[in-house]
Amino acid sequence: MSVRVFISSTVADLGSVRSQLADLLRRDGSIEILRSETDEFPVEPGVTSHEACLREIRNCHAFILLVGSRFGGEYDSSNKSITWREWEEARLCGLTPVVLVKAETNRICQEIAKRRRELARAKPRVPDIEKVLDAEFKSQGSRMAGVQRFVDALRKGHVDNWFHEWDGQATSAFDVVVSRLSTQFAAFQRAFLDRREATIARQAQLESLRWLTANGTRAVAAVFKLAPKQRMSAASRALDWMFDAAVQHRGPLFGFRESDIYTLTLRKWDGRELVPLVRKTNGPQSAPPSWKRRQSLAGQAFAAREVLVSGDIRQTDAWVERAGAEADREVFVSSTCVPVYRAGERKPWGTLAVTSGRLDHFHSLDQPEVLTIRTLAEILSLLI
């Protein structure tokens, strides 16, 4: 992957520095440089050069600003230069900024700021301070009063209100840029890789869910084709198959790692308790407990008729300390419990619980893994 970096400055006085800096940065191989004066810079018919620059800034990751002794072209009669406007756009878009101001320019700007205050206090009042300043500092650069206003804007009124004083050389600019952006690029690349891994995981999850849904639907259809006397045993076998399939695909479906302890339990309400009907686990094989209404997370989900998620059941009132079951604290840590309904019924038939031995494995209702468990509960409701 490449990181897009926009280099901004007045070209007339800093063109060679821009070119040298771009060459130095390209050696990395993962940095794409955008400079408006190059033939490769994207241009569209009917779009001004200024607007083209702003458009490309919006598609970049970092913004390098070099400030010398020229104000440059004015942007849209705004009394700001196009370079100034590019910096504003970079800030609005949240680009990582690297601002370098020539040390001599910064010194002159401090003199101009002092002189500006003197003129503002002068009596009689000076009619056009900007013109007076440009005339007095003409030997120092082009429209230096405007440059001073720009440098003042760089350092005041915002969080990125700092810049590096700079000697005007490409090599020293390169050192500052690399130092400033190395951490940012590493973080950006890590975030990119995390997003890519999350996308791959989500695709695998969807593929497994599609497979499970398709095969589960076929299993339901096969059960309903049977004679009524045969359906119960066939439905029981189909439920068992669905749980085996869910366990087989537990990684992409529910985010389980190889080392995670998992438990999938379908419980049926018998009028007094939630009684285990189907259970799959790689944890202790002891008999699973039945739960009363509002007892445990499953009992609470059943009573509230809501999907409940806990990142650590042990720290909630849903935790039940069972005598002789010390391993529970290592096995049942985070959990998702979903009420299961028969088709057309308003009262829940039972619950589906998926638990993990990993802290915060399940943690929010909008978590993709939790949404998958809800989908599994809907498929199971066709078989009960």
C-alpha cells in the first residue's frame, strides 16, 4: 500500500526544493508524492488549477507545507494565497501536517508583526497598513505582509499550531518530514492492515453464514416433507447437525480462536425451567445446568424477551456460582443469549446461548458475531 503526500509551497522560489524533497521521499517506495507543477498531476477539463489542487488534497494522507519568502497567487480574491487555502483544506480533511517555515522568513515575520502593531497604534491612522508593510519589506520578499499573516495563522487558534524553523534545504526538510511522519505512517499502515483483516474476517463470516443458512434451510425443508410422525426425530437430528456445523465454522461465524473455550447451548422452557436440549462445547463435559426464569443471563434474556450480551458475566448479577463447578469462571466469561421463538408465537420457546472463555469476546449488540448468533437463532426456530 502507498501513502499519498501532498507537497505545498510557492513554486517560484521553492520549486527545486520541492523536486529534491519528492525524490528523497520516493526512495521509500511506499510514498506517492503529489506536486501541482508535474505532468503527472491529475487535471480535469473545466476545473481550475486551484480547485484541482484542493480536490487532490482531499484524497491524501499527509500534507507537507514549505513556507519561503513569497506570498504566491491569491485564491479567489480572498486575500489569502492558494498555498494558504491548501493548508486550510488539509486541516479540514484531517491530514497529518508537516509545516516548515524558513528561519529567515520567520524572523522577518516577527519584525513585520511588530511593525504592524506600531502602525495600528499610529496617529494619524495609517489608511492601508498592508501596502505600507509590503513597501517597507519589499527587499525581503514578495508581499511579505501577506506571508506574515499566513505564518501568524499557522501558529494561532488551532491544535496544530506549531511548525519547524527550517534552513531551506531539501535534505533538512526530508529529515523533519521523516521524523514527523514515521510514527503517523506506522499507525496509518497498522490501521489499514487492521481494516483489511477485519474485512477479510467479515467476508469469511458472511460466506460461512450463507453456507449455514442455505444448508439449514434445506434441512428444514427436508423435515417438513416427512410425515408428521417422523418429523420430531428428523428435526432433532437436523438441530444436532446445525450445531455441529456451527461449531465447525465457529471461527468465521463467532470469532472464536483455536485456543478459545466455546459453549453453544439451546434450552427449552418446560414451564418451570430452561432445560438444555442441545449443547456443544470443548470445555468440561459435565451436565449443563437448567435455569429458572431470570436466573443466569439465559434466564434474564428469556424473561426480558431481549438479546443480552455480557463481556464478563462474572461481574454481573447474571452470574451463578455453582457448587463444585470452579471451572465455570474460566469457561463462561463472555456470553450472548438470544430468546428463540416458534414461528408465529409471541412468547419465547427457549434460548440460544453462545459463551466464550475469553474476556469481552462478546461485548455489544451491534457486534457482527452477535448479529450472526441472532441469525442462527432464527434458523433454529424453524426446526423447534
